[in-house]
Amino acid sequence: MPKGYWIVRLDVADPERYKAYVAANAEPLRKYGARFLVRGGQFETPEGSSRARNVVLEFSSYQAALDCWKSPEYQAALALRQPVSTADVVIIEGYEGPQPSSV
């Protein structure tokens, strides 16, 4: 079964109030087995647009990624984030097919 991912691009307008969201999202992310693959860090945008912060979370399955997002616990955390940030979020199924061959 392919893993599931949240791909998040984010601008935070109020870093102090954003901390409440970070504290509140810890429990649902733990409950649904999320693992941070990317959490901030250096980046370049060679094409298209970007936001100030990027996050990629991995879940054991696409369904787990959806269930976490839709959970009452995460929705309560989200209510804390939305007034103090602007985000683009994609929940996507991982790919397990063929990969490019090395030469």
C-alpha cells in the first residue's frame, strides 16, 4: 500500500500565535503516525511561486493522511493556524512504480 503525504507551503503572519497551532497539532500527528520529512530548512524556487516555509509529512497510507486531516483533533488545531497563516496543502498518495535506471 502506498504511503500518504501532506505537502504544505506556508506563510506565517503571526509567529507567536502560530506556536499554539504547533502545540495543538502534535497529538493528531502522533495519533495518525505522521513523520516529518521536511520541516522548514533551506530551499530554492527555480520555477513557479513559493511561500516562506515548506513542510512534507509522511503517513503509513494515503487513508491515514486523509483521516488525520479530517480528524476532530486536527481540525481544532487547524482553526488555530488559519487566522495567522496562509497555506497551500496537498494530500497525495505516494508512488511505488518503476524508477529511472542508473547508467
